[in-house]
Amino acid sequence: MRKVDRVCITLIAVLAGIAIIRFGTPTISASPTPQEAARVELSSWLESLRGDENLSLYGFMDLSELDSVTLGEPYPVFLLSLEELRKYRPNVKVRDVVRDIQQFDFPLYVNGEARGFLTVEHFEGQWKVVALGGYPVSRELQAFQRQSNGNNQGQEVKLLRVPSIDGTFILVERVGAEKIARLGSYPGVMAQTERGREYHAPDVVPQIRKAVEEFIAAQERR
């Protein structure tokens, strides 16, 4: 993958539904695993927020919360662009058409409450932290997990990024079935559905594809 493509994907992965995001790397470390990269770099990223007048927009109520941040289990991130959407059919699994962009979102918690994500990406042969933010999406994702807590046996959760509509969706794989839930609101996509509620993939993917095609068509007419 060309470097420009990787940069674009990084932007896609952290912009959807996010009030504010911090890019750049205070200290770059080469780590063999995403977990190690997140653990090693977390403190320097949090330190970079001190003195930021927009601290609350990152999800932190005050500076003391920066001293209480813990890392959650990571969510793998996959890309669902128009190219992948056009490959999808009702008899095809979503997991078989999405693109693995080698990225993980680590939830950040303060006293058990979500405060955003630390985004780790595989780049130039190493895992590195590339962004911190995503407070609104992290809160919705936590609410979803709490709601489905009693129904998570054999469950696998992935995050789907849809760049054209700045969308973030949850892909839930459970006992051979795939369901999708939306995080945030996107014009024309699942408009009659409840945010955070699971729906069968064949009922949702066509709506996402239509919204993406309409967005691209509108851009081309400009």
C-alpha cells in the first residue's frame, strides 16, 4: 500500500463521529505488537494533552483524569469502501469483503467510563500509536457493549469504517450470524433504526452502499 493511502486510512479511522482528535506522535516507538505500542506510548500521548484548552472535547473532565486512564481491550478496525460494498451479496459474509487495514482502537477508561480511543496502526513494519480521540464514538460503543453484555457468548466485535460518509459501524459475529449496529447518525443510512441496536447485515449493507453511491455522485456533479 502506498504511503498516501495509509495516511488517508488513518484519517478515516479517527474522524468519523469525533468531536476532536490529536494527530502526530509525541514519542515514536517501534513495537512488535499493538498492545505493546499502546502500553508504551499511552503516557506520552496523555501528557501532550496537558495545557490543551480543548481538554473536555477529548472527553476528559479535568487534568486529574489524565492520571487515572486505563487501556481497554482493542477493537480491530476494517475498511468498508464502495469497492467492498459492491462485492457484498446477501449470501456473502461481510467479513469476507471488508479490508483489513491493520489498525486497532484501544478504548480509554477513567473509573470505568469511556474517554475515547488510542489508535494503533501497523506502519513501515512496526506498530505505532497514530491518534488519540473519538470520545463520542467510544461512549456509544461502551453503551452497546453494556446493552449486549448478557448476549456476548461466542461474540466477536469489529469496527467498520465507511470513509465516504464518515461512518463508524459495529460488525457483530455471533454463532455464524452477522449483525450490524450504527454508531452516530448518517443521512440516508439506517434512518429508521435505533442507534446501537443490531440489525441483520443483508438489511443494512444495501443502505450503506446507497448512501455512499449518492455521496460520490453528488461530489462528481460539483
